[in-house]
Amino acid sequence: MSKKYKLIFTSPFKEKTLKIELSQTELYVSIASLFLFLSIFLTLIIFSKPIVQEYFKVQNINKQLSEQKAIIDNLSGTIDEMVLMKNYIESIIGTEKEVNIDENIIRSILVSNVPSNYPMNGVLSQRFDPSKKHLGIDIVNDISTPIFSVADGVVIFSDFTKEIGHAIIIDHKNGYFSHYYHNEELFVEKNDKVSGGDLIAKLGGSGMASGPHLHLEIWKDGNALNPVLLFPDFEEKDNINYERNNDE
């Protein structure tokens, strides 16, 4: 008659006891199976270590490749911008296609052609205030005061809308855009090429404006800039109550 062995499992969390009765043969088989399982488990851990290390190595390489791709994409965008600038310069100065323009010259123009010509004479009546969705400054003066382009560029908008009146937007071909709203009269049309200091409009109060003024916005790479950073000499209007009416 074979011996019987009882295995008793108790839980510290539940008042229950599990009893398993095994024969001597079953006990030996169970112990051998457990030992075999542990041996296989440890073997897998030992042999999988290089695989795991290789996996993390591949992940690190993929991360580096992604970072390099982002750098290359940015570089491609910069090169595309320089090619567009080169074509723009050639169209202005009439350079023949077979003549190469030094890339350093193009880069210099990209940096130097920033808004620097004052758009008009006047005083500042409304500051740049993004919290109130006022993404530019308001400059007041007498009606028909001349308005000038702040830098070289191409007119991409010259038209009338109910909100901003007679308006002009100029692309300066280096990420900068200048906006001129509420004019009385426009002297340039869409696709016209202008130079910094060129006469482009007369001051007015067209659109949703309560009085004659220029609403000037300067944008760089899709972000509105405070024009006062570029034109710090504008004095603020004192002792005059000038109210804006939905001007943006």
C-alpha cells in the first residue's frame, strides 16, 4: 500500500484551508514538474536578456533616427525658404537663371529685411494687447496722412472688408507680414512689389473704426508681434479720449 501525503495551504486573508492529498508517486512527479518549470523559466530569463537589450538598443536607434528626421525636415524647410527667396530676389533684380546668387547674400537679406521703416507720423492711441484680441497698435493722425510700407515685400491683400475697411497686407518674404487697416484710400494692388518707405495708402477711418487711425499689425512666422518693439519712437496719445469700436 503506497503512502499518502497531504498538502495543506492556508491563507492569511481568508479563513479557508486547501487540502490536497497526493500519493508518493504523485508527490515526486509534482516536485519534478515544479523543478522543471523553474529551470525552464530561469533559462528563458538568461537567454532573453540579450534579446531585451537588443530591443532597447533598437528603440534607442529609432528614437535617434526620428530626431535626425525632424532636423532634416526643418533643414528642408529652411532650404525651401531660401530657394523661394532666391527666386524672389532674381525676379526683382532680373538676374538670369544661369547666374548663381551667393547663399550667404540670401541669408543676409532674410535677416536684414525686417520691418524698420516707420509706417506714418502719428501718436499711439491703443497698445498691443493679445488678451483683448488687439494684435497690433493704433496710430492716430489727421485723415489722409500718408502711410508707407515698413519693408520690401509683395502685396498679398489689398481690398475692402466691412470690419477692417480698406486694408493692405504685405508679405516681406522672410516670415514677416505687415497689416494696415482702416485706410481711406489704397495705392497698391495685390501682387504689387513694394519697397520699404513706398507710399501705399492714406490714413482713414473705414470699416469698424470710430475715428481716423491706422491699425498696424506685424506678424512673424505665424505669431503676432508687438509693433512697438520694432517702432519704439511712437509717443502715446495723452489727454484725448479715443475709443475703439471692435477694431482688431
